[in-house]
Amino acid sequence: MRVLIVEDSVSLTDALSAVLKREKYTVEVAHDGEEGVAYAETGVYDAIIMDVMMPRMNGIEAVRELRRKKVGTPVIMLTALGEESDKVTGLDCGADDYLTKPFSIPELLARIRAVTRRKGEIIPEDGLTHNGVTLNLSTFTMSCGEKSVKLSKKEAEIMKYFFDQPSFVAQRDQLINKVWGFDSEFESNNLEVFISFLRKKLKFLSAPFTIAPVRGVGYRLNENE
């Protein structure tokens, strides 16, 4: 599981990173709101821990910006502001949970588990759908009309990445990190093999879109001409 910590205190980020890594989380850190938004909009994280009081862009503004950009990653806000009105503001801006400093590590870990469970529950039972094509993550199948095709687990994870943010340009490294992990030795050249298989399967389904290359960047979903 991948967690992004957005917090301007170096000592706190170091401490949280060490704890989360001991719990087998993959951790990345940003030290201001603008950097946090840039990291988070890649869509590769399972949860975000977001401080409120930060330079350049505060946590409230950062979460609003992420939700405006349709980034649905669960966010736990951390702040020294403990008034009820502050918590309401944090939750209303799009955060999923709220912890007041100081907090206990066991409680933070429990909150992370809770928000990531809730994230999993929002996937519809009949799958994710984009432009008439349905991706079923339980059976690893993709269907359009009366046609259906079987996917490998990795193919299904790639398609989920595209379906979650269908207008998003997926950078190669981001896609590999999301599907194979940050520590994977999977090579970028091999990704094209998976993309080629998926293009053929979309064509077999007579899908109205395909996975198109974006020169020098990665891939995106494009409507067929």
C-alpha cells in the first residue's frame, strides 16, 4: 500500500515515514501543499496524510484542488487546530478523516486502514464503466455489449488505472509504480506489451475507445476516429 505524507515538519515526516515503513507501507513525502497536489494527482497512492498549516498552499486548499481535479484518494488531515468548526471545514473541503495533533500512532494506523477500506467499498458490484465498456475487478473481465474478454490481473489493474481517471495522461513510470510497485524491476519497454494486448482486447470488444500513446509521456484513453 502506498501512502503520501504532505507535511512541512521534517522531523514529523521522518518519524511518520519510519513508522509506516515498519508497517510495510511504501511512503513518499511532500513538504508543501503545491508539491503535495503534484504528487497526489498522479493517482498512484492509496491514502494521503495531509497537514493543514503549510507554506505555498495549505492543506484545505490542497484537498479542494485534488477534489476539483477528480482525485478520489482518501485524505486524512493532520492539524493542531482542534475546534469543531476547523474539523467541519476540513471534512467539507473533501477530506475523509481528521486527526488533531498530538495523536497516537496506533490511532493513525487504524484511521489509514479505515479510509482505505472505505475506498474499496465505492467500486460498484457490477464493475467500473467508461463509455459503454465495463471492467469487472472480481472476475477480471472486460465487456462491451454482448462481448466479453478475460484479463490477467495486471491487465485489469492497468485498465482500472485508466477507468479511475479516464481523461488523465498516465505517465509510464506512474503506471508501472501503481501496478508493479515502486521497488519493481519491471522495465518500461515491457509495459508496451501489456498495452498492446489491451488494445487488441478493446478492438475485439468493438470498444469506442483505445489506449493511445502520448509521445514522450505515456498513454491515455482516446476515442476511436
